[in-house]
Amino acid sequence: MIYLIYTNEEDAYARADIEGQRIGYSYWTKGIGTRWSTTPIPTAEGKYVLNVTTYDLTDEEEAVTVTSFNPVPIEEE
């Protein structure tokens, strides 16, 4: 998998919106249903990653993708 890292959740969702529109998901054509193919995941560093493995990326985005990240640790009960 490949990911893009964002400093805030809003920018990550904005990129997910672009991909959802490009694909033509029903949220964008009918106002209901699927909006994104992936959603942002918080990182341990306070940033957000977006799984962009299936996205149509620009050359600039391709250049800054990563293959791993540090997820927020899950607290055990």
C-alpha cells in the first residue's frame, strides 16, 4: 500500500473528495451513498495518512508517497 501524509484531517478529506468525484461515486452524482474510497487515518505523530494505492496521483503526489506510517496506538482495556 502507498500513502500520502497530511498535516491536518481537512486536507486529507479534501484529497479523498477529489478522488471520489473523479471516480463518480454516487455522493457526487446523486447526493447520497458512497463519497470516498478511503478515509484519513490518524498517525502517532498527530498527522493523517490517506491510503492512495488505487488513486490517480499527480507526479508531485507520487514523489511524496510513503509505504508505511505509525498508527495511533490502540489502548488495551
